[in-house]
Amino acid sequence: MKPARLRPGATIGVAALSGPPDPEKLDRAIAGLRGKGYRIREAGNARSGAGFLAGSDAERAAGYAELLDDPAVDAVFFARGGYGASRVLSRLDAGQARANPKIHLGGSDLTALFAWLGAQAGLVTFYGPMVAVEMAGEAALDWEAVLSGGKLARHAFGEGDVIVPGKAEGVLLGGCLSLLASLAGTPEAPRGEGAILFWEDIGEETYRLDRMLTQLERSGTFDGLQGMVIGSVVPGPRPESPEEIRAYLRERFRGAPFPVAMGFPAGHLPEPRTIPLGVTVQLDLTSGGALSFPEPAVR
């Protein structure tokens, strides 16, 4: 189920399901959105903070639900990631989500919510920048073009980015690796059958990446997988060069029974690409190597 496209002058709801956003960054980003002509409606808890969460579980769930229910709100953007979205899933109403198929834009911890929306409502969601993070700066971001119905640009992989060659087509699913691993054994656990899995992460040492990938593999997520696209993998606290991580990924997936590529510019980056989860994509890692988006992600 695709949401309606974002139109000029639309009302954007800003939700906070995870950590508390930085107030100054939130103000800068909202000013920037208003400068583009959008109207803004903040969730009631958007400026709350209870330790590492933007309010209690009940407050965060209620703030999001109010935006979802509000007929004046055209899209729901998320203030920041961190942790906490998975804690509120049991408080959300799948029927409400299906009845209000709005644009959802966010990343990182929102992986859990997007997995829930995909499983419970069949809703296409958008993994990309967040309001009080990337939108608070001067980065050149593509979310407006994607959400307004523009054709998503094909991404060409470099020769060194292709780990396993081949061709694949399937529904794109995924998000932040640590969140995907945490969903194993839950009703929202991603199912790879017939899909292309995208994942990315930040601050994880290679042994932790390997542990999470092994968890997904052993829990059945890779069963029937058609292909894999690896986004940004920002090194962890132990000094590891990007090339060391790339060498690990080549070794980890060189025997995979599906095509695999790394280096897709999405995830924890200053200027991440906005990608739709829940639409069919094509992965051609033969001559040239590219990920293509043959269908629009909004209606």
C-alpha cells in the first residue's frame, strides 16, 4: 500500500518515537521545512525527555497516533533515532495504520516501526534522513524528490562494491542491522523469502556485525533471499579502517547464494539517500552493477 505523494504546502507531522531530539537542531530543521513552504505539526511529546527516551512509552505512542489520526497531517517525519520504537509497537493499532496510509520518513531505530507497518499494514515506508539530525544542517538531501513521486535514481556500484555477481528482483526490506537482529523472534521479524535485503549500521565492530548477521541467518531471515544491498557501515570504537570492514564483508558473503553488493549511499551518513521499503526493486550485478527502482513509491 503506497501513501499519497507529498505535495507543495503539505502538513508534515514530526513524531518522536525514540530518543529525545536536540531542541536547537529540531528548531533549525523545522524552520528549514517551513522555509520550503510546509506546515508543521509536532507530536505532543516531541520536546519531552525521559532519560534516553522522548517521553514515556504511552506518551510516545500517543504522540505518534495523534499525527496518524489527524486528517490535516499528510506525512509523518521522525525527529531522531536512538532507541525506543520497538517498545511501543504493542501499543499501536494496526487498523489505524491501515486506515491512514501516510508517508513515513525516518531511519535507524525507526527500522522497528517500519517493519511493524510493513507486516501489519502492508505500508510502503521511507528509510532516510530525520528531522533533528540530517535535516538540521545544510546537507543536500533527496527526500523531496522521492516523496513527491519523482523517479528514483538508479545507483551504479563500483567494480570493488560487487561481492557476488548476479541478477535479482524482489521487494526491498531492511534497515539498521542492529534493529533487524533485535526483531528476530518477534512478529515483526523480517522475512527474506523473495526479497532483497538492505542493511546498514554505525559504530559496530566487525565481530558484532558478524554476530548480528549470523543471528539473522540462523533465525531464517536469509531463507529464500533474492539479493542483498549493504549501505553505509561506519566503523566502531576500535580503530578499523573502512577497507578492513569491506574486506570482512567480502569474506563474509563471498559464498552467498544470491547477489550481494556494498557501498550503497544510505544509512548513517550526512547525506543519505531516501529509499522506499516495500516496493519491488531490481539488482543487476553483472556488467556494470546497479540497483534500480522501476516503480514509483507513492501514488
